[in-house]
Amino acid sequence: MIKLNINGTLHELDVEPDTPLLWAIREHAGLTGTKYGCGVAQCGACTVHVDGVAMRSCSIPVGEFKPEQKIVTIEGLSPTVTHPIQKAWLELDVPQCGYCQSGQIMAAAALLQANPKPTDEQIRSEMTNICRCGTYNRIQAAIKLAATGMAG
Amino acid sequence: MGKVFDTSRRGFLKGAGVTAAGFTLGFHVPFAGDAQAAVTPDEINAWVVVKPDETVIIRIARVDMGQGTLTGLAQLVAEELECDWSKVKTEYPTPGESLARNRVWGNFGTAGSRGIRDSQDYVRKGGAAARMMLVQAAATEWKVPASECKASKGIVTHPASGKSLSYGQLAMAASKLEAPKDVPLKDPKDWTLAGKPVKRLDTVEKLSGKLVYSIDMKMPGMLNAAIRDTPVLGGKVKSFNASKAEAMKGVKKVMQVGDSAVAVVADTWWRAKSALEAVEIVWDEGPNGAISNDQVKAMLKEGLTAEQAFVGNQAGDVKAALASAAKVVEATYHVPWQHHVTMEPMNATALWTSDKCEVWTATQNAEAALATAADAAGLPVAKCDVYRHALGGGFGRRATSHDFVRQAVLIAKAMPGTPVKLIWSREEDMMHGWYHPTTMAKLTAGLDANGNVTGMHMRISGQSILATVNPQGLQNGKDPATFQGLNPGGAEGAFGYTTIANLLIDHAMRNPPLKAGFWRGVNNNQNAFYLECFIDEVAHAAGQDPLAFRQKMLVNSPKHLAVLNAVAQKAGWGTPAPKGVYRGLAQHMGYGSYVAACAEVSVDDKGKLTIHRIVAATDCGHAVNPQQIAAQIEGSFAYGLSAALHSEITIKGGKVQEENFDTYPALRMEEMPKVESIVMPSGGFWGGVGEPTIFVAAPAVFNAIFAATGKRIRTLPLADQDLRKA
């Protein structure tokens, strides 16, 4: 059994230690907001926060986690879907297909946590998640909007 | 309802089968009379349900894969319905329900930028007919003529008496009325909801992680499957050893699927995938196991000068014109295979019993998915159904083939009564695509002494999508879709340069052994790349400004010209660009819309390209939601430039060499230019918006690269080419 603290709840999961965190979250904890896109830490669809830092959960085995480490998924970001990033995303109608957006939102939230007033250049170099629909212009604008605290 | 759909078996096959590769003829489709329609009491008609709490449910036959069709279609229905937009919810009917009701929802196919333009007429009539019935119900109740009543924001009023009733109060009575026969529609200039930049209806669930994509399906007792199909097209499983895999935790079954694949079914997908890696498979690679990229290129190159070719557009005598030209310009271009890479890999959940087969999946054509499911299930279509989920990207992949549905059903059939979710790994997904076709083109133009184009030959050599996907659709061997955007006239995509008196555009079909499929923009993409970069070359050879040169050649094509002029003006063509920044232009027509772009780029001393800005215009006739059209324009440049800069699928020993984003990179935010869109609907026609602007992405940027460096990029992708100034 592996103990994981996900969204403030301690889960005891019957999962092999070499299972990637992504699949423990999706298949054992039953939280499917975090997405599978590549499995090799390239696309970022699986981004979650581990102690406040954005990480690509598809490439970290659960055996490396301690129960006291706080894992936050898209479901745990804001119970009312009102995190400043989510409000800005809604205001600018960012998502298209939406599949990558959980990861984009988690990456953006971590970026603002670390750097509350990022420049356009910082956003463009820090936001490395892939979106095939091409919502990049709006993501960039929404992060700027969220940084002003004026969204929604 | 004015629209009568083709309810014949032939009609279903046509609708479903066109994009269903591997579709097998000969199954029985029970139609009208066999099954009763499931009409709910609050259903006004097939498109509109009004609940007592005033919720309005609008049924959507086409599907949303991010392109905004769901919201746009709901706007069109709601516009005519005169309901309260804040009360609108949407619902996807299933193809099984549709068949049981004489295909009441028409075509489910969502491809070719057709979601709105092909269904706008009958969905608007659905909304208008429902409104007329609600008004009639009120008029009957009040014993007044319907013409004295008005409907607005979900309420019918009788101004003379001051009476009013809500749609929720009227729904039951309205649902019992005869549908009106004559259903007039509003003039688009009177629209108050359609044509407005309202927000999408499906955003909030995409922000919370709550939206259930088909990959997220959970059912009691559900198992998960991972699969490996032959790495070489046409290959088969010779044998496999499952002893190690069968002993692994959670594994329930290791099985062959069809001739060419092996699947592992386990309690979780990760365990299934891990066990699949432990299965030793011996492949029979078949005849394609010796083919590599060099042979493919040689095959295409041969076609460039082959005697025989299918003619797509012809005028005058091109041979004579080229022979007598003062100057001849010639260039050869090439586009490799490209993969769709939807963010959500292919997946489907199937539940099979001897009496029923149900599938939950993401599809661009649920009727085709149903046909595939029924065929794989060995059951009549009436005993099968497909439940639709939001798509994590489509781009044509989920319209081209439902091979993943077939596999899921075959696996489920081996485990009767147990739902099984099949997910392709990204590697499986990338190596088993239906790729953007690979082609080459040789273009030759003749100029007179004044620099006017007197003749042009465009020879395309390469792959036909129809030959792979639907060979029955070929016309005496010719694939008409090859000539997208190059045709002489037509509302779908007319060649704009009609001033070229002597013209020949032809196609030598060469089909190398990798499946070709519909890929966002389809053949327009390479056709526009070839043509618009070459026109730029010819303009420079003639010593003329690329804008003025095109303007002269487009005098008979005013809509093509209008979008071109719009981007040139907004981008500041003819005025100085910022230091070190250069501009390039392109225009094209496809899927009923006219598009153009002006790119601004710079290339530094090390050859590094920066795309600073794109100005892009579309004239799509009627614009249903301008801000969503802008989103499609922005996204089309991300998709088109990703392909232009990075994408190439190659084969070695018959096997696709690129397996994931590390070897098949996608455009990221750092490379994404700022896209300024001009939505300029001129009215009178309905063009698509999901694809068209992608056509001009590569040529506008590559023409700007030429302006910046003097280097002509004639082969995609750009990635490995040296842009340093010579």
C-alpha cells in the first residue's frame, strides 16, 4: 500500500511503487481531471502540484512520494472553480477541446505562485505545456489578466 | 420541419460509410417502423426540449472537438426559438436514436469545416418550428390568432390583452401540435444572438477537471486494455508468448485482436500496458517491411514527370504558352507525412453481450462509429449504439477511421458482459495514424516580357486520401479531393488566379504504404503552400511586388482579393516594418471560405526564426460567433505552423520512426506568434471556419522568410534547414 496526500485527503492505494503518479491519481484515486497525453513528461497534460511546485505526474513513480507531501490536482485547485487563473480562463474563453487545460491551468497557477507579475517573455518561456488546438495567445493573455487580479 | 433526410439504407451507408475505412458492406439496418421513436413529453421537436423549469435543451447532432460548433449550433437554434440563452443546455443524441427515428438528426459527421454550414438551415428551422408551436399553443389557450402573439426570451405574450405564458408552461401543449410545414427563417441581419461573440457553453467543466472525456470513462466492473498493432502496415501477428504477462498483477486476459494486434486486459490500464510490454510478439511484416523513406521520395519524384496524370484544372494550351514564354520559372516542393496528435489518444469503451453492443467514445462521426461497432460486434445496427463524449482533439483523425472502436469491440466481445476501456498509448497512437498524405509538386510558370504569367503547370505527385480511406469514392481512378482549392470555380474552393489563360493542374497518384487520412485542412494545406510560395517566386522573378502581382492576377476573384487586401492593409504592407522584420503574404479558398494572411518574421545571424505577428482574415459568408472564429484562426496557426516548422513522419523498414513528442515535436507557446484576426463576413453564403486559415500559415511565413533571408524553403518541415544568410 502506498500513502498519498491528494487534495488534502490521505489515500491508501493498492498500487505498485513503480506506477507513475498520474495513473495512481486517475485509476486508484479516481480523479480523472489530470490527463494522459504522452507519458514521457513532454506535453504537460498531467501537470499537478507537489508541495506547490508544478510537476509532470506521468513520469514520477509513486514510490518516491512521502505521505506528508501535498499533491494537488485540478480538482483540488479551487472547490468553487474560482482560482484567479480559472476566472481569467473563463473570462477569455480560453479552452477549445479542453483536454490539455487541466495541465495548463496547474502550470499557470504554479507560475503565478512563484512569480505573481510575470512578463510576457517569462510566461512564454515558463509555459511549456502543449496545446494542439492552439490556445496559446489566450493562455498568455489570461495569465496576464489573472496577475492583475482583475479577472471575473 | 421542412427538411426530409435520406432515410434509406443507402443514405445511412453514405453518411456513415464515407469516412469509415474498413467498413464492411452487407449488414442489415432496420429502419422506420422497426423501432418506435423515444419521444419525451416535453420534446417540442427533435431539436428542442423545454423543461417545466424553463431549461431549454438543444440537441446537437454534430460534435464539438474544440472548434466551438456546439455553441454555434445552439446559438442558431436559440436565435429562431427566441428562448432565454441563459437557460440553454445542450445534449448529444446517439446515432442509434437517430436511426430509430428515420435519421431525424441528419448527418452526424463533423469534418471538412461542415458542422455549421451543412446543418445551419435545418437546425434553424428546428428552432423556428418549435417557436411557432409554442406560440400556437399560447394562441390556442387564449383563443386569439397566433399572429397577434409575440415570443421573446422564452415567453409568449399577447400585447393586446397583456397575457403571457412561459415556454415551460406551454411545452406540453406545444409538443402535441402538428409541426408547421412552412417555416420561414430570419434574415441574418436581424439576428440578435447568432452573429454575436457569446462565450462557449462548455467552458466551466473544462476548468474544473470535471468534464468526462471518453478516456475518463468509469463503469462498475470495467476493465482496461492496452494494445499493440503491427508496426508495419499490412503486417500480421505470427505468434506471441503471453506467459510472463499473464502472471503479472491485475492481468485478466492476453488476446490476439484481429490478424494484426495483441491486447492485454487488466484491472487498470497501467497494469495492462506494463504487461503488454512483457508479451513477446513475433510479427509477419509482409511486403512493406522493406520500404523506407528514400524509396517513398523516389516514388513521388518519378510522378513529377510521369506521362499520365489526372487533370484537375485545365485552360488553354499550357505547353505552347511555356514554349513561347520570355522567361520560365520552375520549382519543386515537398510535404512529408504528418500526424494529427490529438491531445487525447484514441480510446473507446465497449460493452458486448450476445444481444447488445454499446460503445462510449470520442468520434467525429458517430454514425460511422456505430457502423464499425456493429460490424465488429456481429450484431444488427439496431442492437448497438454509440454514446458520444467531448473530443480531446479531432483534427480529422476521429473522422477518418474508427479502428480503435473496432478493436475495443473485438476485445469486449471476448469478455461478454464486461465493459472494457481500450486506450492507445501515445506511441501506439503515433505509429498507427492516418497521416496527412505525402506529396511533391513541380510548378512551372511562363512570363511574358512584361512579367505577366502566360501559362502555368502544377504537377502534384503523391498520395490520395480517398484511395486509402474510401476507394469507392474515386472517380475513374481520380481523387477529386486532391485538387482542393485548385478547382475551376465552385462554392467549395475555387482557384483564384483565373487570369492565367493557359493552365494545367494535374495529379500523378502515387500511394506509398502508409495510411493517408483527413488532417485539418486536408489537401488545401499543401496546395496552398505549393501555390502561394511559387506565386511569390514568380513575382520576384518578374521583379514585381508580391501584393501587386497577386492583385493583378486576382482581378476576376473579388472575394479572394478582398481578404488579401484586408491583411495587407492591416499589416502595413508597403510601409516599413520594424527593423529586421520582414513580411510575407498568402491567400487561398477552401471549405467555402476565403482566407489570407500576412506574416512578420525575423531571422537572426544564427539562423533562428522568430514569427512576430500574423494578420489573418477570413470571409466565411455568415459569422455565427466572431470570437470563436477568432479562436479558430489563432488555433489554425498553431496547428499549421507546428506542422510547417517541426512535423515529419518517416518510415524505415516499413515502421514509423516517430513515437512521441520527443521525436515529433509540437509547437509550444514560446514559438507562437501573436495572431490578429480579421473576421469579415460578406454575407450570402456559409463558409467553414475550423480549418481554412490553416492553409495560409506555412506559405505566409515562408514567403516572409524569403524576404528576410533570400532563402526559399520548398520542403517541410523547416526545423533542420539552415536559415543563416548565405
